Amino acid sequence: MPYILQQLLTESARGHAERSAAWARGRTLSYRELEERSNQLAHFLRERGIKKGDRVGLFFPKAVESVVAMFGALKAGAVYVPLDPNQPAERITYIINNCGIKGLITSADRLRVLEHSSTPSVEFTLLTHELSNGSVRPNTFAWSALASFPADHAPELQATTTDLAYILYTSGSTGRPKGVMLSHQNALTFVEWCAEMFEIAPADRVSNHAPLHFDLSVFDVYNTIKAGATLYMVPDELAVFPASLAHWIEEKQITVWYSVPSALVHLVLHGNVNGDRFRNLRLILFAGEVFPQKYLKQLAELLPDVELYNLYGPTETNVCTYYRVDRALLPVMDRLPIGRACGNTEVFAVDEHDGMVGVGEVGELYVRGPAVTPGYWGDPEKTARMCVPNRFQSNFEEKLYRTGDLVSPDQNGDYYFLGRRDSQIKSRGYRIELGEIEAALLSHTGVCEAAAVAIPDEEIGNRIKAFVSPHDPGSLTAVELQRHCATRVPRYMIPELIELCGSLPKTSTGKIDRVRLAQANSQAAD
Amino acid sequence: MSTGLDLKAEIRKFVMENAQTKGVTEVSDDMSLTDSGIVDSLGIFRLVSFLEENVGVHIGDDEIILDNFRTIADIERFVNKKMNGKGEKASI
């Protein structure tokens, strides 16, 4: 049994050396090439001083080098940190400094974004391509530098399954992203369950639609490599054009697709999807947000032979529950359950009196088992709040993860997602803390008060609207504030609409009345 | 029907409004609208509706492809072709 992620690759490289492991933008890597290149990268990282547990950042658009970088970092004993190549410099800089990234694997183009950033922890930079006409910066290396390192073996590494493998940053309610630490064991718990459940085989052609900083990609990459199958990384710009994306799925003969529902909704609405075109497709997994029933029914009708699964779980547990869509029941269902616990995982719901909830009752979903994160990077307080001691058994010490999601179980033992305990929302599957958007708005010197609210939307889950009261009436414009947000938060978090007002409504305790703002907005929309 | 000059100006105006909400202040005719995030999976359909309503062309799902919408220049070329009765169909 593999106990660290890189063993999945080494094992597959032994059995499937000449098969394609990964495809991106017209380039492929065989298992042998991926194994050798990642060995070389691991040796390179060691020579640059990377020790076990050091952080290595991955900051470049998806490419076959992404997979080399992930495995190379792991083989060196490092913890990799995928950074969204489209995020503003300010947020990337925060993350680099927050977890002390020592080695940065990037492209010249992305490196320019960080030109004016102070990142003292970064000791060296490796470009995913060659150096351009003599503009050599100190401690910057070209990809070709890897060629001089041993390819046939990885460096010595004494590792255990509880070592950290990667850190995924998600939106934080206090205005700063937080780093969810995931161990090899966390990832493997999910990967092993998927392998058994979905029977990924060498002949499978698995899509990778999610960005690498989004945990949906963990299934794509590691389950593909474990199976000796081939990973097909969706070019970013194709995701914008449903007709082109549908053509790509057909042409690449994708057999397994995993994405957020909104990507599938777009395919249903504009992709001319049908079973004839997607003859090879056998399995669709979706996660990250609620799939609107109307479109799920259409998808099921358009693709009658494809198995559909709803997967659920926060980054802190990866996927922890699943539901296999029952086509016979679908026409009469008004909502889709998130289902029941995956293997090697236990979930239960707890009400406000700390009691386990029964059928039809509502409580917060708790998760236990080896999939649960050890916590947040550099934030023991937040970790203690979310990863709590298991007070429901006293035989030994263990942690439970509180999801903050309100759920209700039905008589079959399937859970239904009802909403959040806090102000976290989902838009296009991205997890967004409204507090982070408010903090971005408040960082503008002209802003006195700011509140962000979610406007439910059938296609993308939620749109974001903000209400802002300026210090000086008439001094600010919505566009100016959107521009300001663009320097602090990712694009998907910039409010689509900003309403400027004199002052914001307050509750009796003097807090901004977000409920009233959201209601005012929905009444205006009616 | 818009003249060539009007058409590009109208497309540019609409793209600029979208760009500003994403924090982008300058857009050249040959700049990739998808790489810069100005046109995303939602924005593309706003753009299509805008063209249908303001330029009076009908745009089929199989025409909403990268080749027709990568840059402002591409959109103009595509719309001009449509107005002359010849659209570029999906072929990648």
C-alpha cells in the first residue's frame, strides 16, 4: 500500500512506462518521462537547499510541468503550494510570505507580476522554460538546468504518511486567505476510496478542469497517476467557450469528467451535448456547489449512459460524502442529497445543544477520520476553532472537523445540504468569505462602511453585490472600487455590482444588517 | 446597420465597461480577452447578448468559440462576416 503520494507515480512508471501520463496544450509526458523529470527536479531542489517540510510554490498556468513540479517537490520532501496564476500580486505575495515559500517554480511572465513585491523567504526561482536573451537574475534557473541531475532515482527521503504534502489557500473571513494543510494521508484516504469506487483504469482519459489550487484537482491528478491512466488538462480559455469545450471533450475522448456544476450547466445550455458526441464518457463527478435540479435533469437526459455522482466536502476534508444520482428517482426529486460518508470517513450532524440530530432534524456537519486536515498554516487559533476534540468519545484523543455547513439526514441516511452557519458563500464552486471582500473594500481610504451580500443565481450559484458608504459622499465610483478590489482579491471575488449609499442599515446591536441588505436587494430584483 | 468605425467603437465600449469591473483599465485591439479575465464564462454570454441586441446579428452556440472572441479585433472580424452573411463555425 502506498503511504506517500509519490509512490503512486513510481508504481505506475514501473508498469506503464511508455503510456501517456499527462497532456496539456498539445504536449504529453509519458510515465517514464514524468518519473525521470520529477526525480531530477527533486535533486535540483535538494541542491538548492530544500529540506523536508520546506515550501515550494507553483506559480504558472497549467502545463505538463505542473505535474512534474508537484511530484518533484514531494520527492524532495517539500510541501508544494499551488498559487492561482490569475491572482493579484498582493494576494500571492501574502501567501508566499505567510507560509514562507523558499523555492518558487514559475514563468517569466508570472514572475513579472511579482516584480514590485517583497518576498524575502524566496531563495531561488526555477522557470518552467528557458532563460530569455541573457536577462539572468540571481538565483534564477532555467528548466534545462534539471537535465544535469540524476533521473533514475529520487533523493533519499525518510517520510511518513502524516507528513504534509501540500497547502491549499482558501478565502478567509478576516480578510486574508488561509492555508489549509493537507498530509499525504489526507490525500491518499480520498484517492484510495475513489480508486475503488470509480474503478479508474489505465485506459481512462481523465479531465482536469479545476485549477490546481482548487482541491477538485487532487482527484484528477492522483487518481489518474495511481491508475496509470492519462490526465487531460483543460486549457483555461476553453473553459469560457462551451462549444469549444464540448469539442475538446469529444476529440480527446474523455472518459471521466470532474468539475464544478456551473461548468456542466454551461455545457448543457450551450455545448450541444449528447451521448453520440461523448461516446467515451462513462463517469461525471461534480462538487463545490449545489447543482440546480433543472439542469441536472437535462444533463442526465442528454447523457443517458453516463454515471453521475455528487461529491461534497470542504478543502479541509477533501471529499467526505458522496451521492450516486439515481436516474429513476431524479424526475421526482426536488433537491439532490450530498449523500453519505466516503470510505474511511465518518460524518454526523450536531445540533446547538450538542446532540446528534435524527432524521429530518438540522445540525452542523462534523467529519472524522484520516481525511481531516491537521489545520491551518501558522494559525493555531483558527485550527483550534475548526478542528475540535472529539467530545463524543473519550477513549483516545482525536480531532473532528466542524464544516460550518448545516445539514439534515433523511430516513435512508443521506444528508442534505441546507446552508451555512456563517457568511461563507459559493460562486462557480469557489469558496468565498464575504468578510474577505468587505476587508478589501474597507482597505480603500475613501470607504467608511462596506457589506458584501450574495445574490442567488441559477447558473453560477451566487453573484456578489456590495453596499458601500463613502466617507465623503460623491467621492467614489463603483468602477474605482472594483479596480481597487482587483488588486487585493481574485477575479471571482470582485463584486459584480456595487451600490453606493449614505449609510448602511444596522441591527439593534449596531452591526451592519446584512439580512436587510440582502432582502432589500431581492425585493428590488422582484 | 453600424458602420465599421461605429461597430468597433461599440464593441470596445462594452468590453471596456466589463474590463473595468475586473480592474483592467487598458485594452488593446489584439489583447487576449480571456487571458486577462475580461471575458469569462459569464461575460461571454453578456457579450453575445449585447451583440445580438445592438448589432442585430444572431449568434449560434457553435459560433461562440475562441477564434471568434479572443480579441476585440476578432470580434469585429466575426461580426462583420456575420453581417455579410458568412459566419465562422466551430472547428478547432
